Amino acid sequence: MSDVSMIIDGERRAAPATFGVVNPATGAVHADAPDCSREQLDSAFDSAAKAFTDWRRDEAARRAALAAGAELLRAATDRIAPVLTAEQGKPLAAAVVEVRGAAHWLKYFSRLELPREVIQDDARARVEVVRRPMGVVAAITPWNFPVMLASWKIGPALLAGNTMVLKPSPYTPRSTLLMAEVLAEALPPGVLNAVSGSDELGRWMTAHPVPRKISFTGSVATGKHIAASAAPDLKRVTLELGGNDAAILLDDVDPAAITEKIFQGAFGNSGQVCSAIKRLYVPESRHDEIVDALAARAAAARLGDGLDPGTELGPVQNRPQFERVGGLVAEALRGGAKAVAGGGPLDGPGFFFQPTVLTGAAEGTRIVDEEQFGPALPVLTYRDVDEAVARANATMFGLSGSVWSADPDRAEAVADQLDCGTAWVNAHVALGPNQPFGGFKWSGIGVENGPWGLAGFTETQVRYRAR
């Protein structure tokens, strides 16, 4: 029996079987999670469908429930954060920030206006455009920020009047199930159901006849499969997929002023951030001083178990990703790149990989062309800013990017040329619930957050009233 339960129709539910959850700091199973059966998934969707009838009718009640849920979640931070650290690996302080951030997101959506637009009001007719809920939403979340990214879906979906069945990654299910248990105290039964299981459970969800929308955050490959699965039933989809973000440093940057920001933008959460800096373009004339400063910062980073108060960076979250990052770095080194910091895994248990700064890699190598999603950063040189922009854009990804300069206006003019969903100036991974977040090209379909993300959980209806 697992000590965490699924939430179906407002109640804790055990599953016929459980599966092991690995602590990435040790590489060993440390706890169990419920393994949802197909019959239980049907029950969750049935519950959500029944709850939709009443939930959609009372906007004030929805707002009050979301606000109450946000406060309950914030109050449960000390309960959820250690569970998040144990299964995800991030430092406990970062897990606390994540849980509190999720509460902040829910609070924001509890107050966000549902738009109604009058487009005609004359002697002939009053015509209004309103937003209507879709029905039941299937939400599938990843393992890098399981609690936070669940809130990105729960808040707008429920505010709009939808109900939800939520599935976390099988690598990090427990913190999400605890989150759902806490929120169930504020929500009517069936409004938010949370189930856990393998990737097969995700396939059952996306092919299920009940949900009218699928909201997914994860890899490009899985996003393509979900889009294909949704197509026969014309389910709506929001897909927040991968990124290969480029940061371009202009020739007037001050390394002392930006090194810490660049380091955090690339290596925060051990590089396991979809919008992290994954390629760094620096002027050829400034290469050595920038690389030296960044390498020194990476070498000084403190790796360890997230429950250790001195830990700055935790492990890579799971063995397949750990092996992927190691393979990309090793391949780059064999191809002539140089590790000026890090370069390989730490000895000992767990999935710890040193923060790695690489020079001498180039486009055409996988560490540059693909999303590494781990603590490894290639630094590339350029001679001309237009060349740097062209190289930054020469990818099928388009999630986000940044430009850095002592002259913000100059940097913004360059950022305007980036083909990506978010272009930052002198910042990276600066997110907020009021900002739309999504990508161009293979980085996704649709956006999350703000009124734009809320609109993605609605259908547009015209109300025409003749005079």
C-alpha cells in the first residue's frame, strides 16, 4: 500500500498495484505510488464529466474555490516540499519556492477576468463574444517542475469552468498526488481528479473519448504522439514542448555583472528547465574572459542531496536523462570539444553530473543541435551579430532566447530578431503567471499563463440578440 493516494471523485483511492519511485540522489527506490487501472481512469473521467454540469454554472464559486485551494496549498508547503525533493532531486529550498509558486499561480487565476467582448450594440442587435468551457480536460505534466507546472494547467482550466483529470510523470508522481489531495479540500468532488501510472496511462488518457482537450508539457516526441492521438476525435491540444534556447552576449557585456545570471539561466534545476540557456553565443574577442568567469562559477557549484542544506544543485532526475547528458558530453569531447569545467558524472551513488562548460563545439554536433536538458552548456563564438542571430534561429526549436548587453536598447533590437516565444533582454527564465508562455515551431502549440493561456481552455461563442 502506498502512503499517497490517487484522488477520484474527491476521495483518496488506492490502486490495484503500485510502482517504485526512485530518489535520484541515491539511484534507489525510496517510495511507492499507485498504478492506476483502466477502470479507475474511466471512473476519474466519469467523475469529471458529472462534476462539469454544476461546476461550469457558478463563476463566483469557482473563484472562491481556487483562492481557498491556493491558501491550502501554501499552508501545506512543508508537507509537500520534502516529498518533491526526494523524488525530483532539487534542493529543498527550491522545492519550497516551487510549491509556493504554484499557490501564487492559483491565486492569480482565481482573480483573472474571464473576457466578454461586446462587438456590436446598436438598433439592430447586441452581439457579444463570450468564452465557454470545453468540458473535461486531460492534463499530463513532466518531472522537472511537477507541482508548478500542474498549477499552470489547473488554474486556468478550472477558472474557465472545465473539470480535469491530471496525470503526473511516473518519475515524480507523489508530490502531485499530495497537491491534489490538498486541493480536494477546497474543490467539489470530481472537479480535479489525479491519477498516477506509467506512460501507458498517458496513452489511455489521450485516446479516451471523454476529454475535449489535452494539455501536455514534455518532450517533442511525446507531443507529436499526443497530437496524433487527439486528431481522430478533434480534441483541442496545448503542447508545451522542448527548447534549445540560445543566449547571445554582445561585445559590451561585463562578465562580472552577468556571470551569475548566465549560470543560473543555464544550470538552475541542474539544467532541467525547458527554457534554460542551452547554447551560449559570445563574441570571439571576449571568449576567454567570459568562459573563464563562467567556468569558475560552475566549478564552485555545490552538488548534493537536495535535503542537505548546503546543496546548490541536485542530481539529474532520472537514469535515462543522466545517461543522455553523459552521452552528449562524451560525444562532444571525442569530437574535439574541451570541458573547461566539469565534463562527467560524479563518483558514487545517484545521478549526479558535474556542471559542465564546453568550448570548441559547433553546430552539427548533438550537444549544440539538440536539447540536452541537463547541466551541460556549449559556448560558441561569433564575429558578427547578424551571424549569431542566424545561427541561434537555425533550429526547429523556438521556445525562448535572450540577448545581453550594457545597452538594453541595443540588446532589444537584437532580441527582436529571435524566432522564439519569449525573447528576454539581460535576463533568462524570467516567468510570471501574467505572461504567455509557449513556443514557435517544434517547441509547441498554444500558450500557457495569462489571459492568453486562459483562452486556450475555452471555446469562443457569439451571443447575438436581435433588437
